[in-house]
Amino acid sequence: MKKLLKKLLSPIFRSYDIRLEQNKQEINSLYKLLYNQIHDFDQTMPLAAAQTVGTFGFQWAELKEGEHMLSDRRFKDNVEYIITEREILIKKEWFKSKDVMDCGCGGGRWSYGLAKLGANVTAVDINESALQATKDVLKESDVRKQFVLTPLEQLTQQLPEGKKFDLVWCWGVLHHCNSFTEASKQVMSCVKEGGFIYLYLYGRETVDYESDINLFKNRVIYNTLQTWEEKEKFLINKSNGDKSKLHQNHDMFAPLLNRRLEFDYVKKMLEENGFTDVVRTVNDSEIYVRAVKTKMNPADKEMLIKPEYNPHWTTKFEK
């Protein structure tokens, strides 16, 4: 009897499986279409841009604490070392009295470290909550400070005409901007001749396209949740109940706009805009890149740190 039923019903189940697979393919195609439109390099969808800005505004106002933030004592105590010897690979003494711009300052952790190194800091962000957080962490610093509220696509309009910097630091920001192309152009234009630019960007090597689509699906799901309680539960579940990962998980799942780039693309972009000595400073699938505007000053060559191997600095804290 069971065999007979199976034989009679098998065409129905096969038809159902085919329709189910077709539906999955259609849904995946829609996700890919939406992902590609949002992650266009020149212009994203306005709602995605606004949503991404809003998530970071909330993050810097309400979720300031987390691993590798200034609330993390190990990070705070080592931030000067991390900046100089594990990120940009320039000796500490170079930073004294230099004019440095932190593009997309967020909670102020890098502005804090740069000020500790003796640099004059111009902190820039699109969110008032980020600038306020950075003002708070720099209030006892005696270096020259300036705070600029602007999207990076309009950066030069908000600075004194012709203002250039010894170092433009932009860590984990450009891939979230409304226009990666215009924001990058603006940031690069603020480096003085012989000055440095330092970028951290999401690398395509870290997450392949199909995996990125699956991650994007989770971001869409997260952003359909109606209350913070629901969202908080979602984020905690993603870290198996570890509430200390709340900030990091919000950073991963909340913003819809998260472009990933190839290093060759970034290198070409920098070179086409007059940068030389383009190097990846960290041995990682993400992109950590330092470059010089036009030509490096001879004295600055003596300030470079050249380790044979430089894994990401978090490995030091995990030992």
C-alpha cells in the first residue's frame, strides 16, 4: 500500500519540488537585483543610503561600548601601537603636530589615538551623534581639534578653501557612503603633496559574492523588525547569546550598504588620482592600504616601518 501511494503521489511531489526550486531562484534573483542596485559604486538607492546613515547614528549614540572600542581597556591602552605599528606602519614620532583628518570618525577611537600621538585632529562624520562621541573622548586632549558635520561626498565644501592634510585617515567608511566614487574623490583631494592617505575597506576576498548575498538577506530581515527589543534579540542570537558582541553585530547586520572591493581596483583608483607607493600594510583579506600623494618626502621614508609579516592586530589580543 505504501509503495502504491508513493508511486501515485510522486508526480505531485516532484511538481511541488520543481515549483519550490523555481520560487527559490526567483527570490534569489530579486535579492541579487536589490543588492546590485544598492551597492552600485556611483550612487546607491536613496532609502538605502538614509537607512545606513541612520543605523550608524543610532550606533554611536546608543551602542558605544564593545570589543576593540574605547570601552575595551586593552584596545584603548594599545591604540597608539595599533595605529603606528599594526595599521599604517609609520613610526610614532612622525605624528607630532601633523594635521590629520579622520574621515568618518564614528565613536572617536581613531581620533583619540591620533591625538594621543600628538597630531592635530579634524574629525568628520555625517552623524551628530558620532561627532559628539568624538568630542567627548577628545575633551581632555591638548592638540588642536576641529569637528565637521558633513557627508564625505560634500567634504571639500565644508572645509576652508584649499585645506590639505598631512594624513587623511578613513577607516571602514567609504564602502558605506551614498556614492563610493564621489566620496573617495573628495577624501583623496584633501591630501597635501607628499602627504599620506590610509584606507580600510571591505575586501571581496573575505566574502564571496554568493555568501555576501546570504548576509544581505539577513540584513533585510533585521531591518524589517519593528522594535529595538526584536532587533536586540536578533543580534544576540547571532553571537550565541553573547551580549558583549552587540555593537559588532549591529555594525554587521544593521547597515544595508556594505560594498566590497578588489585591491587592484583600489590601487588603480589611487594611482589615477596622483598617489604613489600604494601598499597593503596588513596581511589580511580585507584591504588596509597606505599611499602617498605624488611623491614621498625623503625624511618620511625614514619613518616607515617595514615588517616582514603583519597579520591583523586582533591576533595579538587573541593569544
